[in-house]
Amino acid sequence: MLAAPVAFLTPLQVTRSFGNDVWRLTAIEITFAIGMMLGGIFMASWGGFKNKIHTMTLASLIIGACTFALGIIPVFWIYLIIMGVVGLAMPIFNTPSTVLLQEKVEGDLLGRVFGVLGMISTSMMPLGMLVFGPISDIIKIEWLLIGTGLLLFIQGFFLLGSKVLIEAGKPISKDASE
């Protein structure tokens, strides 16, 4: 839900803050998409830290810091770079989280788990827009990005603070998999 402002309100913010030129809206979408592709290539070549939770934490901290930055950056080309870094960080979070579920959930339940996860994640964005959309007409989008960016950044540390998650994120030993 905290990702809703960066996901859906940034085009409105660009229109309000930088101008309603179509090329600007196109540029943020293309930059985000290029960032995601580069993030996918990066994760395919690097693979992440040995503990998947550490990789997910890194991505959470990057996304939180970049969301915060999108609320304070006054120059459009810097804004585009930050948007690209947000896109880059998405696969850095999603890849280890998907692999972690595949490793830890029994094969019989995997489809159900991914189904429920998909329902939750797809319902959070519309719910986030239901909350943040009307608020964006009262509070500047920049302030919403600063606030949600801070919360996303702090949330990253909760991943590190969970002993259960840290243990689950450790690599599977070769003895256990044979």
C-alpha cells in the first residue's frame, strides 16, 4: 500500500510540478521500465546476497530512499534518474522474495500461496489509490512521497530485525537438498 504513491501518483506529480508535456510522462514510464530491465539483468548476473533477506532489505532501502527523493527533487532529469533507480530496485526485491517462497513452501501448496499473494498484492494498489488519490488533492504529492518513502525505508529495517526471516533467507545447505 505504501508503494501506491510512487506507482500511481508520480505522473500526476510530474504534470503538476514539471509540466503536462506528453514527453515527460512518457519519459518517466520508459525510464522506470528500462530500470526494471536493467535490474533483471543485474539480478540474473549477480544473484543477490547469500541471505535473500539481505538482498530484499537492500532493495527496500533503495526504494524507500528513492521515493523520498522523488518528493524533494526539483530538476526533471534528476527525477528521471531516481525513477530509473526505483525500477532497478524492483527486481532486486521481487527476485529473492519469489525464490524464497519457491524454496520454503511445499510444492503442493505453492500455487495457492502464489495465488493468495497475488490477490493481496493486486488488491493493495487499488486500496492504496483509494486512500492516497483523494489525499493528493489535499496534501502535496511531494509530501506523500516523502512520508511513504520514509516509511518504506524504515520498513526495510524490519526485514533485518526478524530472526525468523533472516533464518529463512539463509541459503539451503547442500546436505538438506539431497
